[in-house]
Amino acid sequence: MALLDNQDLIVRLERCRDLPTPPGVAEQIIGLSTDPTSNISVLAEVVSLDPALTVKVLRMANSPMYARHAKVESLEQAVMMFGWNGTLNLALSFSLVSKIDPVSKNGLDYNFFWKRSISAAVAAKHLAKVVGIDSKKEDLFLPGLLQDVGMLALDKAVPELYSEISDDQHQHKVVQQIEHEKLGVDHASVGAWLLERWNLPQRIIDLVAISHHEERYKKVGNTTPAENCIETSNVIADCICSDEGKKDYHYAAQVCENLLGMDENAFLENLGAIVDEIQETAAIFELDVGDPRLLNCIAEQAKELLLLRSMETLKTAEELHQEAEYLESKAKKLEDSAKMDALTKIYNRGYLEISIEREFELSNKGDYPLAVVMVDLDHFKNINDTYGHDCGDEVLKYSVGLLKTCIRDTDLIFRYGGEEFVILLPHSGLEGALSLSERIIKSFNENKFDHTQNQSLAITASAGVAVHGEGNLYESCSGLLKAADESMYDAKQNGRNQYKVYQQQSPMQVAAG
């Protein structure tokens, strides 16, 4: 429903005696905007009639947002800098904000209203520069500032409207929905009606009318850059001003992409810049926009939340690729955790069964040897019984550390169970397996486990070796593993602290520590 279709609302608005009206200086400025004979000098003269307004225009001209090398000393310089439309828009903005009653006598939260209005104005001006209409960026400040002005009129004409939704006023989409349900129109339409009564230029009225219709591009398809900036500024103002937990950064990023062709990184970068400019501008307008620390967190918060978007909502191939990489990395971590022994951080027995079967098949296909060394810590039960299981756990981790110093980069080490470990040596025959076993026995004999500051424990190990290939062929990988186990058991039976190699006939002792 258009505003003209709701005659009851029009009557209430027209009969309302305290609708917001532009102050005297603003009326003169509006008059100049429609006077074809007026010029910049006349505009500067009108602005100078209000000392407070003059100060604010000069403060804006010298603010960091314009980064001028030389200070703007006079109103004439500022007017030349901003141009006719820019000065007119800024002067009207300062005048309206300073004169419109900031205290709600009904239900509207005026503090939040002005915080959101200044956020939308700054966003519109900033976006104008981003999309390449820099010469008109001040032109968009005023329609950005006034895009919610219809709420001021509705608060006066329909006092019960906002008082009934005090808890939802910070959620602009909810406000619009309730306005439509109760009145058949939203405050953007009412705002355009009000500004027409103020005799503002038609371009400003038109921008305010479409300011809350960011989905319009899907139907219209030929929107102007200025319209796109105003519509996007409305969505960004929601991001900045909505309550925590209800800021829809994902939707804002989509709108920026659809209307301005801005990717996610550009959205985050510009959101941070807009937040900085809001604080500078609010200080000039003498408006309270809340805790600066909370504002400064907005861009970082947006970045974190956007990273959590589901893959279904990603729009570009690059984003899909990034999300796929993230999920793949997560899946790999889960897969790795299923492979690893929680205590010693080496592969577990389950992954040994998979690995030895794979390596056994590759050995057969490639016709190269595969060696297995099984290692068992000597008298480990005595360590647990004497010093406790916590000490036993530390001994296991210490032993894994020694084993890792002995193996090659291509070797694989597994915890088989308890104090038993298995090492797979792909492409290694008997010579390589014996050399490794020698290093293992020697390493355990040359090092001691520091149990306490004053007590060290001598830990030894027994090992068994079996090789598939080089004349010794096994029917299965389980047979190869069993052979290494039998050799290790034989080393235990023959005094421990030694290794033995399995021959197809019987285990043969090779060396002892």
C-alpha cells in the first residue's frame, strides 16, 4: 500500500501540530536550493547567520576525513571546498540535527534514532567515494541522515506505534514489518512525504523514499549508483547499531556485493573505515553514539562471524574453495585424531593394521623389501607398580622420544599396546632393520629417564625383527607382524635388552646390549 492509499494516516499526519519542521536557517537554505539565481556566496552568507552552524561546517572541513594539507580558515574556503550541493547538504544536516527535539515524549528512542541516522549518513557518504561518485559524496550525506525522518513524524502522529514495540526498536527490519502491519506503509514513505512538505530538492526526497528497499534491484535492475549507496547505507547502519547477536553481517555483505560489486574483504575494510568516520562525525554533530570500544570491535566481529557462514550461502567459487579447504582441514584433523594414540602422540594400533596392509601390498607390487621391528620396554610392570601409573605414562612418552631419534623420516612408528611399539621400514631390508635395532638398544642404554630431580631410572628395551623380501616371503602382513612379535618375545626370554631377527626356520640372536 502506498501512503496516498492510507487516507486515515494522511489525515492524522496533516492534523498533527508538532510534526518536525526545519528551523529558520534550514528553511532559508532550502529556499536557496530552489532559487536558480542563488550562488555559493549567498549560501555562505546564510550559513554565517548561525555561528554554531558555521563552526560545525569548519570542523567538518578540517576533520581527518578530508585530510587536507592546509587548514580551512574561513567559511568561504569551506563552501568552495564542499561545493554548492555539498555545503547545502551539510548545512541542512547540522541545522536539522541541532534543532529537532531530541527527547521523545512518546515511544521513540531518540538516542538510538540519531545514532542510526548519523551511521547511515556517514555510510552513504563513504560508499559514494568507494563507488566512484566522490564529487557527489556530500550530496548523499543528507538523504542518508534523513532516511528515517519519517519515524519522527509517525512518533508524533501515531504515538502508540513505537511505545508498543520499545524492545524491538533497535531491529530496523522488525520496525518496518510492524509499520506495514499497522499502517500499510513504512517510515521511508512517510519521510518522503514529510520532506516534500519541507520543499527539499526532489533528488533527496526520491532517495529517502527508496532507502529501505535494498531488494528492489532484483525487480528494477537499473538502479543508479546514488540509489545503491543509500540502500546499502541503510543495511550497514543496521550492522553497526543493532543489538549484539542480531547484527546480520552476512546479509550486509550480500547487499554490498549485489548493489556495489563489493567483495567480502572490501566490505570488511570499508565497514571498519565507516565506523572510524562515524565517531569523528558524531563528535562534530555533538551526538552520543555509544562506547567507542564497542564500535571499534564491529569490523573484527563481522570478520569472525562471516567466517562461520555455511557453504550453502557462499556465492563465489573462491569462497566455496576456501570453505571446502576449511572443511577438508577439519576432517583431516578428525581423521588424524582417530589415527593417533592419545598419550604418546604417535600412530595407534588401528592405524597400524591399515598401514601394514597397505605397505605389504606395495612391497609385493614393487618387489622391494619391507621390514618390521617390534619393541617392548623391559620390566615396565615393575615401573608402574613401584612408581605409579603417572610415572609409567611419562616413561612411555620418554621412550617414544628415544625411538623417534632412531628412525628415518620414511619410517612409521606405532603404539601396539601397553609398552609395545611397532616400526615399519618401507624399502628397507635386513641390513636397515638391524642398523635401526642397534641404534634403539644403544639409545636406551646410553640414556636414563629423570624420574625426580635426584633419581634417574635406567630403561631398557627388547626388539624383534622380521623382513618380507630378500628370500623371506610371508603370505600375509599379519604373518610378518607375528614373526616380529615372536622374535621380540625370544629376545625377552633370552635376557632382555637385546634384539633378535626372525628366520623362517627359527629366531636367531644377533646382538645384545
